[in-house]
Amino acid sequence: MTTPQQALVRSAARNNAEWCAVMCRAHEVDSAFGKEAWAAARRTPPYYPDAVTLEPRADAEALVARIDTASPGASVKDSFADLDLTGAGFRVLFEAEWMHRAAGVSVPPPDLAWDVVRDPDALREWALAWNDGGGNADLFRPGLLDDPETFVLAGRSADGRVSVGAVAGRSSDVVGVSNVFGPPHVAWPLVLHAVGRLFPALPVVGYEQGDGLTAALRHGFEAVGPLRVWVHERAA
């Protein structure tokens, strides 16, 4: 990883940790930022890590001490893919790539109309579309709408139905995109157009793996560094 790439990963990791903190607040879970990592002392909402490293070579022992490994499924987002948590009872759940797209790259207007979700009913509609029958729509609570740096993007078909979407989170130097759903050839152009309209001066970051990464790279992102997510399997 080059020095410029490492700087991008730092920005992307911080942005992602800020989004995790927003999600935790919506679920009334306290969390805190430290010099090397963000962490929550009790279990976070489903799909969200209990800690995110913010700097390379974070102190693994100190990091694990900040989270609840007594409850099943504790996880750590190893933002620089440079930790070994096997001795603390963790295994690698998956690996992915941080990605970056420069600011100011124009995207043609999408075929679908889009808006920013503003009220609980619209958020529920968006969450049901994101979930697609998976039983996890309640993950997105109305408290998310209170955060001034979080923007839930909805793309609507001609009949007004939410068919694609994403969450955009603004930091001081980047905007992070997550929870992208819908056909990639429709979702990414719409999301990138919306983000470009909302935050024209900010580069876009996020992370993906597999087919999701392939689709993002096809729409102008570059991979800038690996990450790992570790999950706890036994008492430390």
C-alpha cells in the first residue's frame, strides 16, 4: 500500500466508523473513538462491527479489551488487514477492498427519479426494499434521520416504488457510500449522480468484495487497500 493509498484508507476507515457510530446511536448503543480505533463496549446491531481500526498496527490486545467478547458474534473491522486476532479467539469472516472515486467526476442523470429519505414512513419503505424479504428491515431506525451527516438515498421507479438505494455518510474530507442495493447497472449510476449533486467537492469511498467490487470498479472506483473482518468464536 502506497502512502497516498494509506491516507485514503485512513479517511475511508474513519468515515465507516462514523457511520457505525450513527447506527449504534440509533440502537441506543454507546461507542467511543480512540486514537487507534472506534469501539462499542456492548454488542452492536446486526452486520455492524464492535470495533473499527483507524490506524495501521493497532494494539490488538487493547482493542479486544474494549469490546464484549462474552456475547456471541463480536467482530472487528481490521481496516489495514494487518492484525492477527487468532490468539484472542477470532477467525477471519471475510476480506474486502477499500475503494475510492475522485471528486468532480460527472455522471449522467439516471433514468430513475431519486430523493433523500426524510421521514420514518419513507425510511421504512426504503428499508423494506433494501431488505427484500430478509427479515432485517428494522435495522434502520428513525433515529438515523436525526443525524445531519447521514443521507439515505432512494431511487424510485415510474410507479414511485423504491427500487435502488444506498446510504451516504459525509465526513470532513470524504463521503462514504454503503448499503447499495438494486441492480448494479442501475444502482451505481443513480447513487453516484446523487452523491455528486449533494457533495460535489468530496471524493467517494466505501468497501466491497466479489461481484460488488467488480461492479464498483466498473463505475469508476479504484481499489486502494485490503481490509478484514474478524469474528469471535470462543471466550478469550
